[in-house]
Amino acid sequence: MSANPIPLGINLSFCVKRWVTADLWAPIVRDQLGLELVQFSYDLVDPMWPAALLDRHADAIRSQTDSHGITIHSAFIGLAHYTYSQLLHPDPDVRAYAEDWLGRAYAFAARAGITRVGGPLGAIASRIDGVEPDAIPEADYADLIDRMLRLAEHAKLEGLTELYVEPTPMRREWPWTVKQARRMANDVKGSAVPWSYCVDWGHGTFAPLYGSQAIDMEPWLTGLSDCITAIHIQQTDFQFDRHWDFTEKGKVDATDAAAIQRKAGLRHVPTFLEVFYPFERDDSSILQALRATTALLKRSYA
Amino acid sequence: MSANPIPLGINLSFCVKRWVTADLWAPIVRDQLGLELVQFSYDLVDPMWPAALLDRHADAIRSQTDSHGITIHSAFIGLAHYTYSQLLHPDPDVRAYAEDWLGRAYAFAARAGITRVGGPLGAIASRIDGVEPDAIPEADYADLIDRMLRLAEHAKLEGLTELYVEPTPMRREWPWTVKQARRMANDVKGSAVPWSYCVDWGHGTFAPLYGSQAIDMEPWLTGLSDCITAIHIQQTDFQFDRHWDFTEKGKVDATDAAAIQRKAGLRHVPTFLEVFYPFERDDSSILQALRATTALLKRSYA
């Protein structure tokens, strides 16, 4: 154990459609993986469920995490909500629905004792001819900033302390460059609660977008070190955003990743393993792979 | 063109978070892919959107498909709703919400001029020890059948003509064997509208579940030929349910697949290409791969 361990946790993405309730995932996280820090996923609870149902699940999460000694750092949008283009859907009424969804997500988080919420923001539509502009139109960007400022007000009313943007490697989302991320950070400066970044080791390293010479997490971590307060770690091959665990062969060296994070001055930043498995993969092999992966990460981040 | 072409269409899974509205996907389907038959995906429209918004999208779909000469055969649950364990979630209130979701999906389909709706039914929770029983508990199965009978009543009231179960290769879902599918067909016989099967070339061929000697679509197609009225075709490697297009190297030969379908007496059954792409892949390469894939399938299914 080194003198400067990085706080290590796990996003509950591995639980989706498997260990769906807190009485199932809390003992896996604590007893099988030996972790105490969790990032909750809204793939386990849909904020559009009726209020009484949401309250019951929020209370169960609070109770199970208390009894298992688990801290939930934040709650992140999962694949289900990400699917619907969210705050940048071409239809303004769909954007409004996505904003409402987030408001309900904040209320759920607050009740469950989770003070930070985040995820990707949304995607504009693709063009019929397949041509992808380098960035979303300015009018869409302005609308997005307005919504982010309103959402921060909403989050404050619910008692949350921080919101997250997770940059994704796509021209039709925002931000996909460090420069765009910096512009957005400036444009939401002074929001009712701060908007911070959660960067992901599979996003800044997506070679088909950035070019194989330009893939590198170091510019993200150093360039945004003042506003990154959470990190996703995954194994990936730089060809897609794989979200593999570390039993798969890939190009991320966990010890190097931890070193780059420390060098950027982000030793204190909680780092979450975020892995997705095919729905059809068997449970037993997933638990085994997760145990091996968390053991490896604990050594690398110690 | 042979004398016995199989009706070929496409599931709109390829449009998810890209060509999200009918004015975008209709011209791609008709002009770029040269197809006239579509299976809609609820990853493009969330049935929980407010009624006025749903109506507007339903009307746009009806108008765009009319003007482009496209028929929508059916509407299928996409990845977003599939994520939430649906009708087999351990919490009965989540099951009730999923049943409500389907009721709203039926109403949306009816307004859009779509008369058939379907998809996978749901998943029980996984166990903490990773052990997977061979089948879902009998009490859960009985509850599921009750819900299916109620859903068929609901669908009839909305004016739908047929509902679908899509078997998936998972022990925690139902059915994953031909025998289970036959039992379920018997148990919902006489429902207000018929429950039929939509089988998928990547499901019956998942070697880790069935064993590499037992993977075969022929028993599914012949054993359930009286109740299969739609089929999903995809390229896959039999190691996972890949949902690749046919520019990828895999183990499905499209001409053989068509021959097996014809031999089972299912020449008349509409067959839909169902492919999913990583969100981060570029639009242009996807359109190119889809054009090549539909050209190949048209030859194979002619």
C-alpha cells in the first residue's frame, strides 16, 4: 500500500438486469469485491416510476448501504435513459421530458442519501447523408447551457451538492474535446451547484474519432484538472468504448492509469470501475471476472 | 428473383440515438436501403412521454411512412425498456409499471397505424452466489401468464391484432427453450389477441448456453412453425448475441438461413434485419455497411 492511494469504487453498471435491488448488490460490492464506494446507476431505478415506488427503493438503498458500510458517491445515468437523445433531442418537448426526468432523478438521489448526479447530456440527431459536423449547432448549445443552469437550480432545491457532465467521444454530443469542455465549464460557471466532469478511460482514447496518434487521457486530466472530480476506469482496445473488465486483453494499463491520474494532481479523485456485460453472459463468470478485476485495480490504485 | 421470396424488412435498432425521427429514418429505409417493410423500435419513442407528444410522433410516423411507401409491420421493445427487468422484476410494483408501459406502447402503436407489438417479456433477478436455476420460479411464471392475458385484452381494446414474445438466450428470462415456448403458447391460447413468437438468429445459436453441439435455429423454426410470425436476422459468432450486420465475419450464412426458414414452412414470415451499433461509431460507415448488408440479404432472401 503506497502512501497515496486513489479512492476506488464501482459503478453499478455490472448489476443491470441482474442484481437489481440493494439487498442483492450491496453484499456483492462489500463482501465479494471488498469495496466501500459505489456509483449508483439509473439503469436500476427509473426516475419515472411512481413516487411511492421510488421512495421505497430509495429507502432500501439507504438502509442497505448503511448496514453494509457502503458510501454512494453519486448516481449516474445508465444506458436506458442515454438511449433517448436526452437534452439534445431535435424535439424540444423530448428535451423538456429529459429535463423533467433529471429533476426526478435528483429527488430520488436526495431521498437515497446521494448528493451528486450526472452522466452524458444528450445527442443531436444524425443527418441522412451520414455527414457529421464537428460540433453541435450553436443554438442547440445555448439551449443546453440554459437547461444546465436550470437543472443546477433544481438540484440545489433538492439538496444536491454537485452535478456531472460525462464527456463522450461523439461529434453529435458535447463535449468531445478538452477545448469544448473548457468552454462549457466557463459557460456554466456560477451555477447554483457546480457542474463538474467525470472523464472515462474509454472515451478520450477512441482512435476512430481522435486518430491513433492523438488518443491520450493525459490532456483531459491535466487540461481539466480543476473541474474533474470523478473518473471512470475500464479496459478497452481504443477501437471502441468497450467498458470491459481487466480480465479482457486491452490497451489500458491500470498502474499507468493511476500514475497519470496522480501526475495530473487528481490523486484524491474517486475512480469507479464501469463495466458492461452482454445480457446473455452467465452470472457466475461475471462475478469471477469482477473479483479478479477489483483485486487488480486495488493493487494498481493503492 | 426466385418464385418464393421471403418478405424482408429492417428493425429501426440501427437508428437509435441517430436518425431518431420519421423524417430522418423513412428516407434512409426507402431510398438508401430500398426497403418497404419496417419494424419500429421503442428506443425511438418512449411510451411514457406525455400523450400530446406521443400523438405528434405517431402522426408524423403515419404521414412519413405513407409518403415514402413504407409499411410498419410491428413495434418492438428496444434496449432502453429491456434494461429494467420488465414484467419479471422482483418488485411487483415495477412489474405493474412495465405492464402500464406496454399499455401505453399499444396505444401509441395504434395511433401510428401499427397493429402488432412485442419483444422480450422480462427477467427475474440474479442470485448473489451467481448460480442460475434452469428456469424462472413457477409463481413468477404464473404471474407472467396472468399479465400476458391481461395485456392481450388491453391490446384488443386498442385495436391491435397480434402480440409477440421474443425468446432470449437467458435462464432468467422465459422462454429460452423450444419446450418452454410451447408451454407458454399453450398457456396463453385463446387470449384476446394472439401471442406469437418472433425468433432471432442470434438467440437460438448462443453456444455458452446451449452448448456448441446444440446451437441450431432449425428446431425453433420447425418446432414453433405454427406460432412464429416474425423473424430477426443478424450476423453473429454464436459466442454472444452480436446483432452485427453482414459486413462482419460471423457464422450465419444468409442464404442457408433463408433455406432453413423456407424448409420450416415459414417462407411467408416477414424477416427483419436487427443490428445494433456502438453509439460512438460514425454515421457514414454505418449507412455504408447497411447498404451492403441489405443488398446481400435481398439476394439471399429473393
